[in-house]
Amino acid sequence: MKELKIAQRLDQLQTENAFEVLAEVKRLTAEGRHIISFAIGEPDFDTPENIKAAGIRAIAENQTHYSPAGGIPQLKQAIASYIKDTRQISVGPPNIVVTPGAKPIILYSLLACVNPGDEVIYPNPGFPIYQSAIGFIGAKGIPLPIREDLGFSFDPDEFKARVTPRTRMVILNSPHNPTGGVLRTEALEAVVEAANKYDLWVLSDEIYSRIIYEEPFKSIASIPGMVERTIIIDGFSKTYAMTGWRIGYGVMPAQLAHWVTRIQINNESCVSTFTQFAATEALIGSQDGADAIVREFARRRKMMVEELNRVPGIKCPVPAGTFYVYPNVTGACRRLGLKDSKELQRRLLYGGNVAVLAGSAFGSRNDEQEYIRLSYATSEENIREGIHRIKKVLQG
Ligand code: PMP
């Protein structure tokens, strides 16, 4: 067969392993196997009723036409008020760009702020789209180790050692996928210092900002002087269980919002209009649904960590946020004679009917340690049964 002529830039484009594992789980389930999946990156709850009703009402009222690129005014206003309240910063509708999911803000920010050949520092492990998008635009990704012994924050000195005159942007994600860690104050301060010194952009992915358990959420944008150089990513997917509606947003300096909106005009025009009405209700309506989701996650987190720490070969720190745990499974891999977390992922799926994600799905290994990510966006019953199955595999 004739080989397709594919553009060179696709050499750099990677994927999200989670979607592949989900497809494999579906295939095995169709074969009649009963799989317990901890691989999912979305809440297992349904969108709260008041939000669904607002979306349905908007369709009935024919909000089914194009909207202004960047978002409908009432949603931009609601987002600006929400961000002002939660980050104590002064922003208004001109600072907001509403996109189909939070994800597009990653690529759009890179396209708008970073030239080919520039360096971008990003968390390792981290959400795989950062590294993929950095490579895709022809920039150079500089991985920053996220360390278990620092509560899954990073070492300020390791950060400083990665900043060069070629650095253009730093990507932060707190609370952090996949570890559940929250960045410490000294880590944020190191970024602020470098950002001021080298005139850097900070892309702060705060999609899990509401799913945080003990400490209050702190955005780098709240630190004086940072609002002018920070792009906040936030959205509705996780907080309001709205992954399939496809809506999220970026908050950024107005001049940059103008350019990001222009990229959107060239690409998707706007987010579906009725979805924007539903999202407006999510922000200005009752928060009971969102609060109940976080309360339930808090309960499951405790159970998940306790159960996992009873399994020989697994050490699971208590994560500060998100709905993921990121246990150290170096002992488990050794016990079973497995090379790495990817082999453990396979053994658990094919030998134990449990789906997890290997740490290697989120970047390269730090310090020869092996990890897996488990999402507790699944029922208590599944958590107990799933961990029971993991234990059985590990006990051989
Ligand atoms: N950032 C992070 C860190 C995420 O985990 C996700 C979703 N898995 C996203 C962005 C994308 O969110 P959305 O579905 O709203 O595009």
C-alpha cells in the first residue's frame, strides 16, 4: 500500500494513554470480563440537575446558534466574578476566553506565547498533553521533577536550575494530575521570582482547584504582580461533572485574550451556545451538587489510601487534592519481578481484571521509583473489590 504523506509535525504529537486503556477496558468487557476500572479521569457522578435543566431550557429557547467567539457575555461575567472571589484578583469579561473543555487553552496559550525553539518547563510526571503540545508547536519541553518526598511538589532549586534565557513559559498544575499533590508556597515563590526576572509566562492549570481537601486553594495568580503574566486554566468538567458538555476557560491579560480568541475564530468559532447557558447556571446557581461531589471524594480518598496501604509492596501517600492517588509501587514491581509500572499495569489488567494507569503514562521516571495512578471516581464497592483484586495479584 502507498505510504501516506503525513506532515513532519505529527512526529511530536503524542496521546493520552488513559483513552487507550479505556478502549481496552471496553473491549475486555465486551468479551464478557468484569473489569474494575481505576483508570477514569472524570467524576462518576451525573451533572447536577439545575445545570442540566438550564441546558435543556436553552435548547428549548433556541439558543442553538453561533455565540460570540470567546463566550456569551453573561458567562464571561459569571466567570470573572468567580475568579475574582476565589483568587482575589481584578479581572473582567475581556480577560476570559471560553473554550470547548479546558484542554484547548493549553495549545492556544502555547501557540499565542511561545516561538519554535523556545523552552517550556512542565511538570514530570504531568498531564501528558503538556509535553505533547509543547513538542507540536516546535518548542522544547524541559521536564521538572514532581517529588513524592515533597508532597508531590517540586524542589525550588531544581526549578531554578532549569530556567535559562531561552525559557518562555512555565506550566504549573495544582492540585496535580496524576499525583493529587498541591504546590508548596516556596515552589510558587521560586516561579514568581524567575517569571519576574526573565519575563516569563505562567500557564497555571487549576482545573482541580475545587477538589482540594484540607488547605484552601492558592493560585499563583493571586501573588502580587502575577496576574499580568499568568494564564489560568479552569473549567466545569471536574467540579460540576460536565466532561461531555465540553466547556472550560482561560483567564489571561486582555491583550492575550484577544489573540487567543482569534485562534478560536480560526478553529472552532465558539463553544456550543446552550452549553454556555448550562455553565452559567453552574457558576451562579446552587453549589449543592458540586459540594456533595467533593464531600463524597473526601470520604473515598480516606478509604482508598487506607486500603492500598494494607497491600504489601504498595505505599500510598495521602493526596491533598484531585480524585487520584499515586501510590509508590516500586516494592510491588520487585516482588513480582516486573521491569516497571507499565508491566504492572498489564499484569493487573490481564491477570487481575483491574485497570490502573502506569506512572510512565505521565512522563519519564524520577529516581528509579515506580508509581501507578488510581482514580477514586468510582463506587465504594468497586474500590474495595478492586483493591482486593490488586492484593490477590501481588500475593501471587
Ligand atoms: N488539565 C488537566 C490537568 C486535566 O486532568 C484535564 C482533564 N483530564 C484537563 C486539563 C482537560 O479538561 P477538559 O476535559 O475540561 O478539557
